[in-house]
Amino acid sequence: MAGVVERIRNVFSRRKKERESLNIHELRVAFTSRYHNFKLLLTANNKALEIMSDLEKALEGNQTFGMSFIRSNCTAVLVNVFRMIKNLDELAPGKYSELYNSFKQIQEQINAVLAYKKHALGDSPVIPLESITADMVDQVGSKMANVAEIKNKIHIPVPSGFVISALAYDRFVQYNDLQTEIDRRIQAADTEKINDLYTLTSDIQQLIMRSTVPPDLENEILEAYRQVEAATYPDVKVSLRSSALGEDAAGTTFAGQFRTVLNVGAEHLIDAYKEVVASKYGLPAVSYRLARGIPDEDVAMCVGSMEMVDAQAGGVMYSSNPLNIRDRSIFIDAVWGLPKAVVDGNVAPDEYVISRDALEVIRKEIKQKELEFKCLPDEGVCRMEIAGEKAGLPCLTDEQAKMLASMAIILEDYYGSPQDIEWAVTANNSIYILQCRPLQQMDVPGKEQVPGIELENETVLARGGITASSGVGTGPVFIVRNDVDKLKFPSGSVLVTAQSLPRWAPLLSQAAAVVTELGGVAGHLANVAREFSVPALFGIPDVTNLLKNGDVITVDSDGRTVYAGCVNSLLDRKIPKKNLMEGSPVYETLQAVTAHITPLNLLDPDSTDFHPRKCETLHDITRFCHEKSVHEMFNFGKEHHFSERSSKQLVCHVPMQWWIINLDDGFKEDVEGKFVHLDNIISIPMIALWKGVISVPWEGPPPVDAGGLMSVMLQATTNPALDPAMSSPYAARNYFMISKNFLSLSSRFGFHFSTVEALVSDRAAENYISFSFKGGAADMPRRVRRAMFVANILERFGFRTEVKKDSSFARVEGMDQSYMEDSLKILGYLIIHTRQLDMVMNNDASIAKYRTKIIKDIESVVLADGRGNEIDCKDPNVSTENSP
């Protein structure tokens, strides 16, 4: 009989274990799904904001773009915003389904705008430079549209020429049915492997070179060449340069990705055209498109053909210093012969620096130039050695350098931004501009500058970071750490804050500038700063401590520098931006579509307007999805529970029980039995929190005065949960759910309840910590004061906080891994050391005493590892060889 009973008991025990195992499996599946969707949503959010940033930059108008740019970016942003909605729906099925309706309405509004602006290839396969205008970018590409603008509007000399347009490319591709075959080959290839990609690109280029240009198109190209010949001289040689749609346009430069063929005669003109078209499928170009997510069919290869300049000297000039955004001197690199030697980097060029105001050569450095590229008498170019003293002679006279500088100033003034210009000088002293595009500038802190250019007499308070919104602003510092500070923000001040949070966006209409410790150019606050044209400099470490409230500063966001006082010279020398595209049909289309994409109206998550029905733009939807995804992800621990039997008990010396379930990859290796040791835990957020838990031993409950004791006794008579003889939800039970980067802690002890949920990795944009703290044994006024006490301490250390009755809520997001780990250490310490403090919260002296002690502990012990004194996450009093 005893054996039968034992077998029955074993059956029930086995089934119980199976049920517990099943529960763990379901929990892990639920977590994996939620975590996966959360990360996908964040990725889509970042991509959507990057696209919005590109659209806003295009609206500045100092770069040319066409309908292909608008259409491709509208499609991409719609796709990514829809992905966010889908991922949020996976996180919280059906909860925010009204977002689909809002998205559909916005999509219809965007499509209605684009429906009136069909992408047109034009009606001319070959177009003379004299007939090209800036708004023909979709027909001739940005590069040649710029060259034509220089010739026709600015009236600076440009060689005669024509463009073989996007329509011609389309006819060439269709005539040979190339796109179908190219698509087939790309789809069949493994584009992740460089060897396969190299083979693929080589094969496609050969395919193009073997193809035939339609006879009528060939005739039109040769007729355009004859017109250039008639305007110049017989048998004129020409250069053929790429001008692909998107090349040198807003957001995509394709710098150096395509082919240029120099000194081509009529006999080889068609083959040279095919060479440039084939370069669309060179390995660098294909890799660039794959990396940027640019569809192959969006890059029509237009080709510019211009009279070949047999240059005596050539090179590149910059209308401002490429290494110092506030140095407006003109920099010229010059070599003998064609500028190819500078572009390719084959020769150390002569360097000239010309002052903008006086047009004087303020510095020149003449190099030994042992090589030059020259046009051959028939076709092609050759690399020649320079013999004799010519190698050490200057390529330019001072007068030629000054003439070039004056052209650079005209071009910069016209385009409204610094320019990168390719030029050539002939033997008869004629100067030609061959190419012009926006200059990519960077600031190198500490680099020696040209005398008289740097702001020598100004005090630099901070330097570095990234330019989130261009411009210069000055005003008194006002540091905003919480909502109370936000309400006090004085108009005309410089907003200084730790994080670039969307909640500060309402202040931008009053702010002279913005400076933050963290943030990126694609974030919500950066987008709104650009919308309001407020200079914004993000990512300067510890700036909230470097700057002081009330001190007047000047923020040079382009130069990535913060100066003391008002620097009038910076405000005076700001380059006025000219909107080249304004008034064109393409620009008006971009304005119309961005009205449904980039404005941000949902700013306050606590407002009743923060609702799917109130999403008027795609930016509103991204803001809503981002906020709610964090909320839903961090509700995981509240919505999912597990029994002690389905978890592992942590081996530790802390006089509380800690139960752990490994949701994914939080353990170094699988654990048999009931116990897990600290050295087997690799969860980044749990290890950080645990360091805070054990950093300072708890000294026990505070001495309670008579009022505090009576309060506890009164609570004990009215709240059965506080009766130690009864089963209580306030028992010392602490539950961890962990993965390598995730933590959910539910902690009940000392008559209060705490939760921590965190996601911590090396990707700062995805990092979050959410904390709540409530309850207590004393009366409500004391519990409320403790909640405020906890919130105030957390605010001091960079948390966003909120207090509701006897509950404190705090949050940190978007900070780097080290910062997040420190924040978790602080929470671990507070969970232990705020126990029973509610009982002394009517005594101001006790409050001050404990506040001073806690802050001292946090700064000198809890965060001590930040100063090189590492805290071991293991409890030194525990032997890991013995279970409890």
C-alpha cells in the first residue's frame, strides 16, 4: 500500500514539475517575443527620425533635390512608422489599434500631395547645359544641375557641354531589358559575402558594356557632341562624368563611387558613356546603396559631357576651412596639370590660404610635385614625371589664387553654405569651374588654427558633441532637471539639460539655444529644434555641472563650442542661408508633404491629448509608439508572475530571500537544482543593481519617536497585512526576472513595495530604467513625505521623477551603459536603505540627517567604482560553495 501511495505521489510530483516547466517555457516565449518587438520598434523609430532629419535639411534649400528624393524618403518613412505601429500592436495586442486609422489618414494626405507631382524623366534624352535649370534634378542629376546653375545663373566660366539624361538611361536599360536581368542576378547573389558581391558587380558591369545603345539615342548623343564641336574647335575632346540621381544631393553624396572618363573623342564617346553607366554597379557603389538602403531602380545614371580643359594647373578649393567651421578663409590645393592628381591623392599639392575680407594670400606652402596628369594628343590622359625646377615651382601666381578665391566666395554666397570646388587653369590664364558641391566640414578641437582666425580672446567653457540644429545663440544658462524647472524657464535663456528628451520641446519657442549631455541628431528634440531654428548642441559630457545658472554664454552649435559671455563676432559672422529651391514646384511639394510628417504635436505623455486619435503627423505617431512601447515593455514583470518552485534561489548573505528566473541569457550556464550563485549571473542590469544592494550594510530601522510608534501601531490595528502573525503580501520576497540585458525586479519588504525594470546594453538609444516605490507602515502623511524624499534624491542623480500620494516613480532613458549601471546601483542602495524611514518623516532633523547620509553613501561608496575603486558584486561574507 505504501508503495502505491509513493507511486501516486511521484506521478503528481512529476506532473507538477512538468506544469512548472511549461510555465517557465511560456514565460520565456512571452519575454522573447516582447523583447524582439520592442527592439524592432526602436530600430524603426531611429530610421524614421533619421529620414525626417534628412527632409528638414532639404527644406533649408541649399542643396538640390528632385521628386525621386521626396518619393523615396516618403516611402521609407511611411514603411518605418507602419512597422512601429505593428510592433507596438504585438507588444499590446489591440490596445492602440486606433493608430492604424491615424496612420491611414496621414498616408492618404501624403499620397494626395504626391499624386499631383508625378516623377517625370522629361522628354529630352540629351540636354545642352544652356537649357538646364536647378529644378531639372530628376532629369540630369544634382551634379550637372549644379554645373548648369553656375554657368547660367552665376555666370562663372564652365566648359561647354550637355547631359545624357535619365530618360536616355531609361531607354538604354529598356532597349536591352537590363533591369530584369540585373534584378535576377542581385536576388540570386549573397550580398553579405564580399567575394560574391565582387563577382556579381563585375558580371553586371560586363553585361552593360556588351549592351547596345539604341541607334536613335546614339545619334542624339553624337549630334550634341557636334554642337559642342561647333561652339569650340574641331575634334574637341570631352570628359564624361557621372551625375546619378541622388549623387551629391541631400543626405547621399556617393562621393567617389562612380566613373569619370577624361579626354574622349567622338569615336569612343558611346563606349565611354557605357563605362560611366556601368560604374553604377561598381563594388563601392553597390555596397554604398546596400548600406544606405537605396533601391537600385532609384538611381538612374545621368552622364554629363563637357569640353575637356587641357589644364596647365588644376585642383580643389574650399570656400571655408574644412577642419574649422568658423574659419572662413579660402583654402586652395593646386597641382600641375589636371586636377585628377589632387582628387586621387597622387601628389602632395601646393597649399594656399586666402583671407576672405582682404583677398590676400596669408599663407602658402609650395611642395615638390613630381607627377602630373596631362591630356594625350589623341585621347586619354597620361601620368608624367615632372623634370627640372618646375617640380618645385608654385602652380599658381598670387593673382590666380586670389581670382579663384573670389569665385569661391561668389559660389558660397549663392549657395548659402561652404562649397567644395574643382577647378582648372589653362595656359592662356582662363579659369574654369568643373564641379561644385557642399563642403563636408568637421571641427577638430585643439587643432592649431591660422593666426587671426580663431576666437583668441574668448573663453571656451565646453567643446565637442554633435550639431543637432545649426546656428549661434546667446543668453543666460538655465539648467532644467525636472518639470518644476520647466515651469520656471525664462524666455531667451539657453536650455541646458542632461538628456535631449521630448518633454523639453515646449521650451524651444522661448529658448535661445539648447545644450545637452546626451542625444542624437535624429531624436525628437533635435527634430523640433530644427523646426524652430533653435541652435542645438548635444552630447557634451557633464555640461550641467560645467555651466552655472544665470551665466551668459554663447552656443556655437556649428563649431561645437560653448563660449563664456556674448560673442558678438560669432553672431555677426553667421552665414545667411540662401534657399535655392524655394519657389520651385519640387520645393513646394516637399513643404506640403513634410507638413504631414515632421511637426511634433504630442509632447506631454501625461496629457489627455496623448492619444492615437490626436496623432496628426508621422512624427506624432513615432513619439506615441516610442513612449507606449517603453510602458508596455516595462509592464512585463507586472503582467507575468512565477512561483518560487519554478525559479532559483540566490545564494547570498543579505537577510532576505531572492528568487530568480532566467528568461533568456541571464545565466552563464544552465543551473541544476534549486540554487544559483552570483558568479553564474551575467545579467548586466542585475549585477549593477546588486552592487548597490550590498554596497553599504543596512544599520537597521531608525529610532522611532512616540508619534512614529503610535502611527505604526494605529496602522497595525487597521491594516491586517501588517500583522506579523498573518500571511502578508509585504513579506520579504524579492523576485528577479532576467536576461543578459533585461531585469524585472518585484521587491516586497519593510512594509513597502518596489519594482525595477531595466534594459541596459551598449546601445544607448535603447537603454531604459523604470522604478516605482510605494507603501509603508506609518500613516499617509509620513508615507507621502518618504515618497517625496526618495524622488528628490533620485532627481539629484539624474532621474526623471513623479510623486503620486505615497508612491514615487522614476525613469532614466537613452544614457550609455556605464551611466545606466550607476543608476541601478543607486536604486539597489535605496531599496535597502529607505526601509521604515516613513516612521521618522515628521521630524525635519531626521529627514535632513538621513538625506545627508544617503547622498554621502551614494557619492563616496555606491558610485566609488566610477573613481577607480571597484565594488565587487559578490558578498564577501558568502562562500559560493555552500547553499543556504
